[in-house]
Amino acid sequence: MGDIEAPDSTGQRQSVLLSVLPSKEFAISRKGMLLISEVALTFISFVCFVASAAAAFVTAPLIEFLVALFLLFAYSTKFNERFKGFQWPLMDFLRCVSASIIFFIISIIAVSKYTDGSSKAAGVFGFIATIVFALDFYVIFNDLAAFLKQGGDLNDEQSRHADDSSDSDPD
């Protein structure tokens, strides 16, 4: 009579799919929106470079797509909180800086040197990706600067408190 599925197997498939997707809270956060747009733009740029005469530049969008996809997964599942050994914000900052520089360079070359439409489209999407990566490293830099400034203030207050509570006479 055919395959009859158990009624809970559909619910189990949906829960597996939902566990892979980022949570709604992360997806609507600033970092989530930046990472999702980075993943989308690098994938579109990758597809455009594959279809273009500028296929030599296909590796940069592919690698950046995979790294951004990994970081999207890591941040959405809080993988970064479990592994404190990595300097996640610094790694993300360096990724964004290098990606914005690389995308800017290959986009200029793709737009100026190649005449086919897909190379031009890859260049335009590369410029948009450059702006998104630059915005991301600007946000990360501001967060890191605020964190370091707050950490510096805490250390100064602790050292002043230790000096005030010491019993030794400075004279």
C-alpha cells in the first residue's frame, strides 16, 4: 500500500531544519543581518564570477562565502562562547578587513578589464560586498574599542582601590 510515515517523523525533520537555521533573535540582530548579507553577497558574487570571463577570481568569493557561512553558524549556535581559546572578535575583524580589501581589488579589475555582463555584475556585487564588509569591521572595531576602554577603566579603578586599602604608610 505504499510507505506510511510515522506522524512524528515530519516534526522531527522540521526540528532538524530549524536547528541548522539561525535563531530569530540572532537573525534580526545587527551582527546577524551583517553576516547573512555577507553570505548572500559573496554567494551571488561567486556565481557571477563562475559565469563570467573573469573566472580567475572565483576563489576569493568562494573562500569568503565558506568562512562567512561558518561564522554565521558559529555565532548563531553560540559556538564561539564554548571555545574561548580563539580570539573570535579579532579573527572576525581581520576577516572583514581582508575581505573588504580583496573584494574591492577584484571588483575594480572585474569592472574595468572584462566586458561581459556577468563580470560587470560580479564587480557590482563585489563593491556592495566591500561596503558590507567595511561596515562590519567598523562595527567590530567600535565594539572592541568600547570593550578595551571599559577594561582599562576597570583596571584603573581596581589599582586605585588596592592602593587605598593598603595598610602600609607611604612615608
